Amino acid sequence: MITKLLKFLRLAIFFNLLIVSLLSSRTGAASSTIVVLHVEGTIVPVVADYIHRGLDQAEAKKVTAVIIQLNTPGGLYDSTQKIVQRILNAKVPVVVYVSPAGGWAGSAGTFITLSGHITAMAPGSRIGAATPVAMGEQVAEEAKKKITEDAAAFIRSIAQMRGRDPHHAELAVREGKSYTVEEALKYKLVDLQAADLKDLIAQLDGRKVTLVTGQEVVLDTKRYALENIGMTVIDRFLHVISDPNIAYILLSIATIGIIAELYNPGLIFPGVVGAISLLLAFYSLGVLDAYWGGILLILLAFGFFLAELFVTSHGLLAAGGIASLTFGSLILFSRSSPPLEIDRGMIAVVVSLVSASLAFLIWAVIRAQRRKVATGAEGLIGKIAVAQTSLDPKGTVLVEGERWTGILNNGKVKAGEEVIVTEVEGLTLKVTKKIKKGGK
């Protein structure tokens, strides 16, 4: 009996230990969570908000690490500063991964990449070209110097804080240098080269990072669970319209729609589309820090186009509008970094379409002005009437289903014969005999 009891106790202890081991294994796997944020496209305020929100969620869950997959040509300097500050003050390890293969961390992306606790690049990707002001812009030399000095100091401080090479980081700002993966590894601008996300996570295991609080964290990525935090639908929509080409198209649609509504009140649809497009365009232009001089020139152009429809200028207003639209388009983002320029082909297409639309509207106006009046009493001239009574010379005629007093210009007409209206005087029609075939 005692022997059986001992065997039972041994089995119970064994199964309890097995269950505890399995539970601890699952708990350990679940606790190692890695959050992935995806940044694709221009760096604008909505991207800064997205990264800020993603890091907040990751810190609340106390995840193992946050990986920011980055592929950007650059963006706004103010938004970049907000993103970098948030990463530098993160309470969880942040890994910035320039991917996919052939991806780019240009301009603003360089600052963001260097700010990560650990940085990695995919094969064929590149980093650099971080000069904040495009060469050749109409910016005062003193202002350009101040902006460049600030950006150079900013990127140096980021590199020094993360233990990277400040000299080569600064060259990306002052000389617009770009670096391949191999060069970035050689100059200690990045830590790793990873073929994909799985490869990156494998290489992160055992690496030590120091948080802003001074706490040292050793990454354990042997067992992990990925959690992708993407942009909301509204974020994606705002990110799409926060593009210089989209903003330009929206502004063009807005002005064309409003002009069409003013030219022909009551159509409603062009007015509604134009008003919505105008509000979206102003959001985009505000986010992208568009030059007000360019906006005013574009609005002036459409003012000229509208005036051309109602004022006889022999094409001068239209020509002035086309010139104003072209110049306004060219300088609309003249104070932004190179990635925020409008595509020249897009400008050519928009100007051509607007010019063609204007030509069509002018043709429609001229045609309407020359068209013979087809309504009212004047519209009866030339119509065929039927004598209801004999005209000698006065009587009653029926035309267009209505009875009128008719006066024959000469001769006499019997009831039932056809006459032609030649003139309208008040409620009286002057008519003439309809010449029958054969001259009778």
C-alpha cells in the first residue's frame, strides 16, 4: 500500500513539474513581443503621429523591441525632428531597418535611421543625401547657412549619442553624401545588414542597448511574437494626399469645379467636388509648407480664366491666366526640400488640360451668344401659322398651339391656309402668304 502511494506521489510530482514547465515556456514566448511599424513614403506630420502612437503602445505593453521598417525619399524637417526626439526618448529598444532590398533612407530618413538604438539595412539599400535645402533654391545665403549648420549639429549629436561616426554623418548633410550598405557599415553609420525581417530578428538576439534612462537591456529574440501596428484608414488617406503632386491636382480640380459652377449655377456636382477638393488641397498645402506666393498665383490664374468667360479680352486674360498658372506651379514648393517638388510632367499635363477646358468653355460661350433666340415671342419669327379665320388683312392665326391676332401684309388669305410669321408686335403677329410650289 505504501509502495503504491509513493509511486502515485512520484507521478503526481512529475506531471506537476511538466505542466509548470510547459506553462513557463508559453509565458516566456508570449512575453517576447516585437512590434513592427511600417513607414513608406514622404515624412510628413501624419507619419510623426503614427510613430509616436506606435511607440506609446509598445511602451505600455513593455515589448522586447520596436522595429521601424523605413523606406523614404525624405520629407519635412519639422516632422523629422519630432520623430527623432521621440525615438531618442523611447523607453523600449528601437531598431530602424532600411528595407526592402533596394530601399532608401534619404534626407529625413538619414536622421531617423541614425537615431535608432540599433540600425540595419537591407542589401542594395542606401542612406544619405540629407542636405535640408536644395541647391539652386531661391533662399538667402545666410538663411541657407543657418539651416545647414543646424542640421549638421543635429545629425552630429544623434551620431554621438548612439556611438556612430559623426564625421561621415555630417558629410551627408554638408555635402549631400550617400552611402551604400557596405559603406554605411564601414563608416559605422549602421550596425547590421539583414536580408529580411526574420534575419534581422535573429541577429538582434543578445545585443545590448542603453535606454535614455540609463537602463541596459539585453535583447532576447529566440522566442518572439510579431505584432504589426499599421496606420489607420484615416492616417493612410491623409498620408496619400500629403503628396505635392496630389495636392497640386486637388487644387486644380477645386478651381475648375468652382469655375464650372459659377459659369452655370445649379449644376451642383462641380461645385460640391470643387469645394471638397479645395479643403483637402488646403490641408495638403498646409502640411507640406507650400509657398503662399505660388498658391496666390494659381488662384489668380483661375480668376483670369473666370473673367475671360464674361469679359471680351480677345484672349489676353486667358494668356495671363496660363502664364500665372505655370509660374505658380513652378514655385509652389520652392521652399521645400527636393523630394517635395511637383513633377514637371504633371505641371505640363495640368496646364494643357486647363487650357483645353478653357478653350472649350470660351467656344461654348461664343456659340451661345451667336445662337438665334429659340424661346419667347421672338422665337415665333419664321414659324408657319395656320389661319383660323380669313385674313383681310386682319384675323386669327394658330401657331405653336396658341391663337394670335394676325395681320396679313398684303392680299387676302382664306381660313385653313398657311402663312409665315415675319414680325411680332405685342400680341399681334405680322404674317405673309406662304408661297406654294409652282409660284401660286
